[in-house]
Amino acid sequence: MNLLVGTVGRRSGIRVVGSYVALMKPRIIELLLITTVPAMIVAKQGVPSVWLVFLTLAGGTLSAGGANAVNMWVDRDIDSIMKRTQKRPLVTGEISPSAALAFAISLEVAAFLELALLVNVLSALLALSAALFYIFVYTLWLKRTSSQNIVIGGAAGAAPVLVGWAAVTNSVSLTAVVMFLIIFLWTPPHFWALAFRYKDDYARANVPMLPAVASPRKTAGEIVLYTVILWIVTLLLVPIAHLGPIYSVTALALGGGFLGYAILLYRNCSPKVAMRVFSFSISYLTLLFLAMGIDILVRHH
């Protein structure tokens, strides 16, 4: 009997831990961290210390996780309406709203202290600014009031490259700003492609995400436009960051692929094609930043 109670207790504990991890939206954080390390490599023009990379990623994870948890706390009313989000821990009741908010604030405090004390104050301030922007500007203001919500809100998701750069150099340069712009411009086509499929969900929750308030053709046209500008900015990074052929060829090829998918969506306007655009956009960002880091490492070896 005791063994059974112990097993049930362990399972329950694991489930609760899993729910708190889910509050942090780990899949989104994973994408943010993928961009941080290459930014640190470009800033260092080589390999930064493993310890510095670890501390920067840890602080970035805590900060983004805290902001995401606040986002879930604020959005628990609409999350219960949308099919895509109905299994989130605040909707299912696995975690209480007060516990979720306390957890989120604790993460933000821990992130700021860890980065400020163990990395540098600039990286801590940049991470905190991104979290506050995501919470107050995107979640509390724009998400429910503007179809440009994700365009402006995307600035928060682009901040990790600035945090990574600042961690290495204790400054922010033009190269870091252009990297920031790349992620900023990537966010709308990436997210709108996903929202394309869930536009009925957003409409039901009265969230003016572009696909829910504009025609499929207009949304696809915006995706094409942002993809073209994104492609240009990724190529502008070559002379600004003094990158070589590995990055240049990769940026050229990936940009062409992304635009090809975006045009296919514009012609087709189907949720199935939109999900192909969404999937490609994740690979796109990962491979682009990977190429950035590899380019530096190969040429500075």
C-alpha cells in the first residue's frame, strides 16, 4: 500500500513539475536560445567560454520563462476558449493563478540577479526589458487590440541576440542590432503562418491576430512582404558582420526557400501550406544562425 501511495505521489509530483515547465513555454525558449549562442560566437569572433555561454543561456531561459508564464496568467481566459491552448496548466487547473504568477515573478528576479551578478548588468537589463516589453506591450496591450500585435511584440523574441552579444562584449553594436532585426522581421511570417491554421480560434477568442481579421490573400501577401525584407536584411549582415561564404550562401539559399514557400501560400492560401511555411520558418532560423556561428569558427580557427 505504501509503495502504491509513494508511486502515485511521485507521478503527481512529476506532473506538477511538468506543468510549471509548460508555463515557461519551453519550445519557444528553445528557439530563442538557438539564436543566442551564434550571436555570442560572432561577438567573440571565436568560441566564448563555456561557463559564460551556460550562464547567459540560464539567465535567458529564466527571463523568457517568467515572461511566458505571465503571458499564460494574463491569457488564461482566452486560452480556455481556444482549442490550441485548452490543455495549458492554468486552464486545466493543474496550477492556480496565484501560484503561476508567483512562479513567474520568481523567475524574473532570479534571471536578473543571475545575469547581473554572474554575467554583466547590461545583459541583465536587456533580458528584463525584453520580458517587460513582452508582458506589458504585447500581452497586456497589443495582443487584444491590434492586428499588428505580433509585429511589434516580436521585439521581445528578438532580444536574446542582444543579451548574448552584451554578455560577451558588455555593449551593443550595429551587428547585434541587425541580428535583432533579422529575428524581428522573421517573427510575423513565422507566427502568421501558424495563426493561419488557427484563425477561427483567434476569432472565437476575439484576438485580432492578422489571419483572423484579414483575408487569407492579404495575410499571405504580408507574409511575402516580410519575407522579402527579411531576406534583404540577412544579406546586409554579410558586410556589416564581416561574414564569409558559408553564411552568405546559406542566407541566399534559405531566403530563396522561405520566399518560395511564402509565394506558394499566396497562390494557394490553404492552412496546409501555411503549416509548411511555419515548419520551414523554424528550420530557417535555426540553420541561418548555425551558419553564422560556423562561418566565424571556420574562418577564425
